[in-house]
Amino acid sequence: MRLGLLQCGDMRPSLIDRHGNYPQLYAQLLGNGFEWQVFRVFEGDVPDDPTLCDGWLVSGSRFGAYEDHDWIGPLERLIRAIHGTRPMVGICFGHQIIAQALGGEVGKFGRGWAVGRRAYDWQGKTVHLNAWHQDQVIHPPEGFATVMTNEFTKYAGLSCGKTLTIQPHPEFRNDLIGDMIPAVGEGIVPDDVLSDARENLSEPTDAAMTGAHLAAFFRENAP
């Protein structure tokens, strides 16, 4: 199965050296059985044919979905073309830009940042996943069901037909979060939030289960 990665940014160079960039992180998350085609959409490489790949994954990003960048509009048009025709998964920024493209609203959350291991209710089951975000979906698009939530992120997971999006980062392992704290967190994220994240670095997450779920979602909805 060919998956198109709509890559919306790069990890920091120091993090890439130790952990890989988004293409490597997602390939590791989803496991074997997928052939990847990477489109660096944040550099203007936005395909215009939703049938180029059997499924699509919209990545995380340092950018805001609501920011004024030349590539945001073309990406939103592609998302609208993909929706309902091919399986599509969005993670963090991907979750947000898909919601925005399909009529939802995204913004900075008044209560601040979510960083590190967080508990979520995923359709009645408690799962623990790493997060790194201040923006979130404020209003979901019409027709989408909320499939993941917690007290901090009401719309942490959304689903409609062949489209599934989640706010947390299952591709961010604990060791990566540990390196992100000094590399991209200090001086930006409040110290108490980073301290809480550090305290949870030794705790397990449900990333492997989530990766298996996303892989199955792609296969079950393949054309």
C-alpha cells in the first residue's frame, strides 16, 4: 500500500541526527507493509491528485494551521479532495489543518501547553500518548465524531468515514520528548509543564498500539 506523507515541517537538525525526521518517525510508527512517497508541502510540493497514493498522512509542524503561508491554501484544497476518497490520517498539526480545511476552527488554547505523556479517553478506553502542542481544534467540522478526548483537549481525536485525526504524537517516543525539552521547549514552554513532562519520561505509552490501529485504519479503508 502506497502512503503519501504530506510533510508540513522538519524536526530540528539536532533531533534529526538522533531520532530521524518525520518520514522515519512515521515509518517506524506504522511498521512494515507500506511504501512511502514524501511531499514536502511546506516547501510548496503540494500534489493536486488525491488518487496518487492509496492513503495519506498529514504530519506535525511547528507552524500554525491559521497562519498565512503560501502552502496552506493548496494543502487545504488537497485535503478536501482526499476526504472521503482515500484514507487520511492527521497527527497534531495534521489533525488541526484537516479540521480547519473541512470547516472547523483551530486556535491557541487559553490554558496553554500540553507536553509529554497525557491520558486520553479513546472511545471508552484510557490510553497514554505523548503530546506537544499549544494550538488545538476549538470547533470540529460538521459530521465529525469526537473519538478521543481529555480534560485539556476536548477534541483530541476526530473521525468521519475514511478520515481519522488525533492531536497527540504517537510517533514521539519518550527519548525524543526528553531531547525536545531542552531543544525546543526551554524558554518557550512554561517550566512547570516541562518539569511534569520530565517526570513522566520513564512511564510507558500506548504508541505501539496506536501505530497498529492507524496502520489497520489505512488498510481497512484502502481503495
